[in-house]
Amino acid sequence: MSSSPSSSVQAARKALADRLREIRKDANLTAADVAGRTGWYRSKVSRLENAVTPPSDNDIRAWCRACDADAMADDLIAASRLADNMYIDWRRLQRTGLRRLQESYVPLFERTRSFRIYCSNVVPGILQTDGYARALLGSIATFRGTPDDVSEAVEARLERSRVIREGDHRFALLVEEAVLRHRVGGAEVMAGQLGHLLSVMALPSVSLGVIPFSADRRMWMLETFSVYDEAQAQVELLTAQVNVTAPSEVEQYLKAFREFAKLAVYGAGARARITAAVDALG
């Protein structure tokens, strides 16, 4: 596995910085020349060329103007925005509340045929009950200080979850056994959530595996991640969502998922662990 789930972002920003340097050299300009033409300090030119500081749209336009390459500005700005969207601060995603974030996933869910989801900490969103989602999203809203639209966000999350019963989709879901034991919303909410997991296991589109506490860990636990078809992976960090689209990195998440799948139990084995978690609620 790569050392950081944001390495795709770093690679994209490095590629953009390299392109800025090439444009300068093609114009037969030195870094000092660009600094003089833009009115910047020489150190800023160096930071931009070495991907230390991501350029703003205005920075890119000024750079291209200084190098007599205005026609390239729009493409470079698009590339810069793509890099920014790979690593998105949760505060940015949730600044208007949680409902819009839930709704933003709908197009992705509708076009994806094969979902692979690994969760080490909470029940996958697509399998959450009203009570579980309400408790979890309420905690998130409180922790991050987002606008209080939890009820609307829960409704949007449950609405998008209809995809597991509609259309031509397949869901391979893996959870660590600890997910079954973490009490989100209290014993009653957890009992309802665990019961729901038992019921969705019967759906022909759903494969749910549980990685037991006793599994011989050939693959260490990771942050929750989802892979949509084989085109995109999303990783959930405490502070940000990372969107991975580089084929080589998406393949690493697919490889990790395959390794986790070997550790999991399914069918009767998974049901036994879910039932044991229900019994443990007392």
C-alpha cells in the first residue's frame, strides 16, 4: 500500500508544477524573470515550481501571461481544480450541512455497477438504519460544528440507499467484527441495526462479510474506503475525503479489498457473529 492515501493528490500537484516549469523554460525565461514580470518574490516562483504551494487560478493566469502562454491557462486551471478535488476537507464538503453531501453521492451510486466497501469503524452508510444514521450523523455534525440538518441528511442517506434494492448493482461489503460491537446510538438502536444487517444479507445483490477478531491478520486494518467499479476509490479520513482515480492506486485498494475478503467469514459464519453481537447488548 502507498504510505499516504493522498499520494494521488501529491502526484497531480507535482505534475501541474512541472508543467508550469516547462512553460517557463519554453519561453526561455528564468525563475527570476517570471518573478519580475509578475511582481512576485523569487521564493513564490520556487514554491509553485516545486509543488510546495498549490497555485490559485490567478497565479496560473499570471504565470501564463508572463510566459506569453495565455492560451494554456484554462487547461492548467482545470487540472489544478481536479487536484484540489481529490483531497477535500470535510469542513468544505459539509459547510452547508450534511444533507447536500449525502445527495451529492447519488449520481455516483446510480452509475456504479460494482461496489466494494470496507469499513473498520462504522456500519457502511448504504446499510445504515434510520436510528443508526441519525446517531452517527448527529455526532459528526456536533464534532465538526456543521449546520443542524441531521434529519434531512438521514432522509437523504436512506433515500440513496435504495440503490441496493433497485437497478443492476452488486455490493461486496466487508466490516471488521468491531463494527458490530461499537454502540452507536445505544443498545436499542444497535439491536435494530444488527437486525437490519441480518435481513439485507438475504438480498441477491449483497455480499456481506465479517472479519473476525480472531482472524490471522495478513492485512492490517485501514481507514474506511469504497471502490466504485474499478474507476475510483474514496477514503474517509478524520479531516478529509480523498478521491483516488490513478489506476495504479485504485488497483492497490482493490488488492487490499481482496486481501480483506480472504479474512472474512460469510453466510452462517457472518450471521453467527452478528447474532452474538446482538446477544452481547444484554
